[in-house]
Amino acid sequence: MSVTFPSVAISPAQSFDNTTLPAPATTPKAWSKTNKIWHTRKKTEDSTSRTISRRSSQTLIETLDNDLSPPWPRDWRAYRALLGGFLLMFNSWGLVNAFGTFQSFYRTHLLMTTDTKLITLLGATQCFFTLIVSFAMGRLLDAGLHRYLAAAGASITTLGMFMLSLTAGKGGINQGNYIQIWLTQGLCIGLGMACVFVYSSQVVACWFPKRRSLAIGISASGASIAGLVYPLSLKFLLPTHSFPTAVRLVSIITAFTSLLSFFCAVPNPAHPTRKPATYRALSVWLDTSAFRNRAYVFFTASVCLIFLGFYPLFFNLEDWAQDRHIGHKEDVTGGTGVSGQASQGLRTFWLLAIMNACSFTGRISAAWLGDRFGAILVHASATSIACALVLVLWVLASSLASALPFCVLFGAVSGAVIALPPACVASLLPRHEMHRLGQWTGMMYTIVAPFALVGPVVGGAIAERYGYLPLQIYCGCCFAAAASCMGVSAWFAAKQLRERQGRGRSGSAGIREKGSAFSSGTITPVPPPQLPPMPVPLPVGVRVAEV
């Protein structure tokens, strides 16, 4: 039997499905059209096959990494980097946690006649400059420029601390220069902290793929320890030394820990980097794909709301305790080295110290839970608990016995609230896109920066004009709105994870046996898609005999 056309006969071995390709033609023009259609479809199927193969490879590599790599790295350099990340956070966000002590001294001695809102603006400016340039720092980290940023951050932060000691004359009452303090503590130290803030979480995230949240939590606990070390150092130095001398002595701690962090914070050499051809293009600094990720968008909104209500609580805690006669501020005669008459009761400084100490345990425990139940889910739960503590325990606290439980519990929860955002951003990225971690984290903090600037100023203005109850309600409402946005983010993140797993299953169907990726211990390759053979034209007038 043969298939015969007016001018061409094709044997069954050369036949093809007429539903897939058009019927063969006899003219050269028609044959050219048939060839073009065939090549177009072949190119499309090849592209589809490569896409499926790429997705299958990514899924397979991530599965192999998760199954074969140890839970904790066996390379000593990973734990050296963990110490480096701890010290980087010690000298970045730790100085922000210590600002409450500076603010208290400024109000009562160094800047007594300065408006309270302007004093609060010093700490808000420090937060703002730490966060506003994070998008650029994150992109430079992704490009592999971490050593330059670590060196710049250590130098600028140490310089700013030493220069702060020159802004207060001899440290007497009203001898502080507000503009100089703003330039040194707000601008200079803020920019120095910005160089290493994002780096502190990224350097440990690339070493601990299976314990990423816990490693970032340990690194972030450096801010809690700094929130104890710096205030305690100042409190014990100020009664016997002037403010300039006390700040110079504290600056030695900053210089030593910054130098040690430079040598310890070395990222994983296997971590991929993205070096752009030019740094002038906007697309290099702004990754618009992040804003098409709805989980990322809602999570960034929740962090903005957190910063609106978080630091007003920390910055005003001592003043609230003194106003409610729960404790007293230490009476230090400015810069003479002589203590004044101490009041009876607990010093309000210890409430802030207790809160910072408890945040250490909260950061570690929340990070440990984040590796098991999901960082965003744990973060949303911690933010909801923080809202309840503020609106119930803090509002009802009227004595030392009721204020201490609030400081302990909120301190533990606040550690999770402020430390988990980098781990949450890392959880939104697939393993093969982890090279975007620095940029996505930096962009999030850059968006948060205006809210970090406005939040403490608004909180201070509310407390000064309306009292502390409206401030407590304001902080609680910020936490409630943040928890709601975080819940929506967690829902979108779970949906995206299911979609990725579905694509991985469909793309790697050929490498699984009986529905399991490794059920038989062997991998069966996916057969390439089969196309019908391309029709070959025969000379006009030639007929193929029956085969």
C-alpha cells in the first residue's frame, strides 16, 4: 500500500499526522511554508522542554540539598561568620536599642531646654538613615562587595561615636550642641550602621540553609546584648565621669567589636553573586519583580506598621515609669562626676534593661520556631501577642508589680517582632533565587525608613500633648494592623509555595517513580517530546512504489 498524491508519493515511514502539520503541497512555495511551520513548532517544543528541564533540575537540586546536607554546617567558617553577624548587629541595631539611655540623659541634663520632639528626632534620624539606604547596601552585597561595606561601616560608626564626645563641651547642664549631636549620632552613626545592618543577616543566611531562621535570630540577638552593654556602661560611667569621657570609653567597645566583626563576617564562597555590567541603570538597584510578589508586598506593609508603634514604646518607657511613680531616673549632676540625691525605688533604667535582656531569649526562641513552623507564621503570632500585651498589660500597669511582667513578656515578644523580618524575606525566595536576598531585604527596609522616622516623633508628640494612655492605644493599634497584614502575607506565601511545588511535580514527573522523588533510589530521565519526521519533498513526477 502507498500514499499517492498527484506528483508525490510518500511511504508509510515518511507519513505524518495531518492534524499536527498541514498536508504536503507540490509547489516550492507551499513546501517552504510547511517547512517554516514545522521549524516553528519544533522551536516551541524545544523551548518548552528546556523550561521543564530547568524547573525539574531546580526542584531536584533543592530536594537533594535538603535531604543530603547536614542540619548544621561542618565548616568552622560558618560559625566564625555567625559570630561576625552577631557583632555586626551589636554595632548596628544595638546602638538604636541603646538610644533610650542617651535620650533620658539629654532631657534631664545635656539638652534640658530643647523640645522633647527634637530630642526624639535624634533617635528617629538614626533609624531613618540606617534603613533608607538599605536597598543600595543590599544590592552591593549581592554584587559581592561585602568587605568594602564592612570596612566602611566599622570606620564610620566608630568615628561617629568618638565625635559625639566632642559635641557636649564639658558635659554640663545645657552644654550640648543639638546640631552637632544630630550630625554625629543621627547622621554619621546612622550611615555607618546602614553599611552593616543588612549584611549582618545575609552573612549568616548563606551559611545555614537548613537553620536559616535560627542563625539569623542568633545574629539579631547581638542587638539585645548591645541594648544591655551600652546603657549599663553609660549608667555606671556617668556618675563618676563627664559625658564626653564616658562616651569615649564606650567608643572603645565599638571600635574593638567593629574590628573583630570585619575579620569574622565572611560570607560563604559558594553563595552566588550578581555583578551588574553597569551600576547606572535603575533596574540594577530596584528589583521590580519583588513588588509582583503579593506576599512580599503585604509583609513589607506589616513591617512599616510595626515601626510606627515599636520604638515609641521603647523611647518613652522610662518617662512613662517616672510619670506613673513606678520608678525614678537617676539624678546625675551633668558632668561633674558627683551623684545627686537618689530617690527611693527602682531606677527606670532597669525596666529598659530588663526588656532588652528578655528580647535576647525571644529572638532565639522565635527563630527556632520559625525553622519549624514558618518564619512569617511565627512573626504574625508574635505581633498579635505584642498587640495584646500593649493593650492589656501596659494599659493596666500602675505599679512595679504589674510593670515588671509587662517588661519581661513584651521584651521576649519584641525580640521576635524586630528580629524575624530578614528570615521572613528569605522564606519568600526559592532556593535558586537566594542571590536576591540582600536586595529584597534592603528594599523592604528602605520602604520602612520613613515610618521609622515618623513613628517615634508621633509617639513623643502624643505622649507630651495627650498623655500616655493615647500613646499605649496608638502602639497597640499599630501592632494589630501589622498582624493583620502579616496574616494576609502568610496566606499568599503558602499559596505561592503550593504553586511552586505543583510546578515542580509537573516539571519533574519523569524523574519520580510511583509519585515519590526517591522511592526507588534511581532517577529515570524524562523522554524528549517526539515530533513527526519532517516531510521530504520528492522530485516532481517521481512516484514511490508500493512498500
